[in-house]
Amino acid sequence: MTDLAIDPAHNPLAGLRSRVAAPDATTGDCCALGQLLLQHAGRDKDRQREALAALVRAYRLDPSCDPTLLHTIAQTAFVLRDWSLTDAAAQLLLSHNADDANALIWRAAAVQQRDDFALAEQLLREAVRVVPGNPVTLHKLALCVKEQARFAEAEALLRQVLTLSPDNAHALFDLSELEIRTGRFADGWAHYESRVGFGGELNNAQQALASISAHWQGESLAGKTLVVYGEQGNGDCLWAVRFLPHLAERVRREGGRVIFGHDGPLRHLFERILPADLPLETSLDTRPDFHCGLMSLPLRLGVFDATGWGRPYLSADPTHVQAWRERVDAHVTGTHAHRKVGLVWNGNPDHIRDVRRSVPVAQLEPLLNVPGVSYFALSPGRGETVAQWREKGLDVVDMTGHFQSGFDDVAALLANLDLVLTIDSGPAHLAGALGVPTCLMIDHVSAWFWGDESSATPWYDSIELVRQPAVGDWTPVVAHVRERIVALVRN
């Protein structure tokens, strides 16, 4: 979204900014600036934050200046995930009207971020009472119940939502994840297709493909061309790329053609798995007859049983493996370490589940003092934490500055390790796809890939799942993993 013209004489936004910057800014100017910024913000988070700051300033100057101001503040804070402000604004709204359904929902979201699920559920049940039969409130309640691992109850609520709003793509998608989690793949994969209905969330490549070709429903590709595009996060692509060679076999039998549309840090890693007649295109060079997402392949190929899918299917580049062996050996030489362990303790902070899936640094430290082990950080940008650990005498090293070839370098480093300790993130899928022994530390309600209860996953034979017994409880997870590392050193 481009800014309006800079000249204050012809631009109300520039004029308002100028007046609000003055020490004697009025409530009216602050409120007007905030509202105008929101009108032109689109998905621009910086502009939304500027708008929120102006609206908060207007409220502090005169809370009665606009009867809708507090609602706008709460809603904007909710969108920006400013949970402390969301909570404060929602509490003020509820002090004026205890039956404000929106305020109940906003406050529930805020308190849920600090893992107060009892209060969040209470607030959401109040919202359901205030607006009975409302699919939005029921959907929020279903997700809150799901986060408490009450999966059957969450599923029942989602089915209520879908009775009220049968075309609710997001509710159907959430239902699909519960079905896949429990191995009901036929229904789960079919319902997972609802993500295609998230119109506002399609990337440019998906939009371009949709404008020139039909969405593939599994029909014969005889004489036709299909483009399969990478979608969602790196972990999703790493998990689903295993199905491309099997798709190529089918298309070959039918006399069609398939192309993988993908660009990014996984590109070269993926190219090694592709058969010669399945090219990878980084731009839309071919005009296809059909398109579909990578995550649709289990449905279209009839993968309704996970048995037998856990074998390694990716490989690291041998040249990169040798280069990383030299780097790793150079660090280990002269130390007392004889075991090399990769480490991922947090992920992308913008990920909606990152706070819950990440292990707090202080709680992780008991893992790092096992004699005879060198730890290698696998995620870039953690150098400050690694430096603090090294100051404490812990043998942790950050070589991610040498990552120059995307995930090819990560794969090559993994190939030189004895074990990987990781949270639920891209490196977990990469380690599993490479067949590297891995301890996956997962939060109480993790992604559907990892099922519900087992310590093993049929999707990756080399991964051991170590689950939180309760939300936020990493202590027994860390203790179990430490025992695994001690055993590794002894052997």
C-alpha cells in the first residue's frame, strides 16, 4: 500500500501526522489520524501500529471522544497480537458491558497467550451464551478446547460450526487437522483441501496458476500438463515432497506431464529427489492444464495409510557434506567431545505457535552440560544466546554464518551429526527426511504430523517424539532428552 501524497495541503494524512506530532495535539486529530491510517493500512503492520499508537493517545487524552474508540483499539491490538493492550482494552469494555461478545473473544485470546486456558474457556463460553448459535464464537471455543488436548470435544464443536456455516473453510480446515492427527486420512485429506478456499491468503504464484488453469481434482492427465506448487511452510514442503516421485510414476503411465513449481532455500535439496521427467521451474514458464498444491498429493495419490512412509528420501550434497565435515572436525579436535549434536530450541517468532513450541533458554541449559558432547546451533540468528552459553563454559557453537546454499548447507551439517535435538520446525522435517537420528521435543498440542500419543511417527523412522505432559511443561521433556544424550555418550 503506497502512502498518500506528502504535501499536507493536498493530503489529509500528511497534515494529520504533522498536527499529531505537535506537543499540543488534540484528541480529534489523534483519533482522525488513527482512523485514516487504518483505512489505508491493508495488511501493513507498521501502519497498523502507527494507527494504534494514535488511537491510544486519543483515548488517553479523552476516553469519551468517540464511543467506538475502545473497540477499535481492542480489535487493532488483537490483529497485531499486542496481547497486553488487547487484554487491558477488553477488560475496560467488559467493565462497561459484561455481555460484549467481541470483548469476551478478544480477552479470551489475550489470556490464552499466557496459557490461562481456564479463564479463556470461561470467557468464550460466556460469548457463546451472549450470542448463541454464532459460528465465530463456537469456532473460537473449539480451538481453545483443542489447545487443551480435548480433541473429541473440539471436533464436536467444529461440527456444530459447520452445521451453522457449511461453507466455513477455516472450520473445515481445523476439522481436517483433527482427523489427520488420529489417522483418519481419507476424510482428513479431503477436508484439508478447504485451504484452497482461503482466497485472501493465496500467494502470487497460486493466484497466477488459478487464473490460467483448473484445480486438479485427480482426473487423468493423459496428454495434459500439471504444475504442482510448493505451499505453506518449509516443514510442510519437506514433508510432502516425498510424494512427487510417486506422482511422476502415475503421470508417466497416463502419458501426461508434471512440473514442480518451486523457488527458495529448499530448491537444490529437492532437485535431487526429482526424476528426470519431472522438472523444477522457479517461475511460471509453462502454461499448464491443471495445478495443485504439494500438500494435495496424499489425497490425489490415495495415501490413506502412513505405514511404510518413514524411510529417508532426501540426501545431502556430497561436496557440502565434506566441507561441513572439515568445519565440524576442526571444532571438535582438541576438545573432550566425541559426540556431535545439533540443536534447535526456538523457531520463527512470527509463527503463531512459536511461543508454545519453543523451549525457554534457561530450561534448556541442563541438556548442555553433558560431558563429551559438542552442540551445534542449526538456526541462524541465535549467536547472542550461543555466546552467553559459551561464557558459561558450555560447548555450543554457531556455524550458521557458513550457511550460503540454503537448506543444502543445513542438510550437510546434519549429515555430520550423531543426533539432532529440535522443536517442531523445519529442521525436524529435514532431519527425518535425511534419516538423521532425532529427538523431537514437542509441545502438548503439536502439529498434526506428530499424532497424539506415540513416541514414534510413521512419517519418519529416525525421529523419537518427546511430548510435553501438560501445556508449558518442558521439565520432563528436557530430563528425558538428557538421558538420551548421556546414553549416546556412553555408547
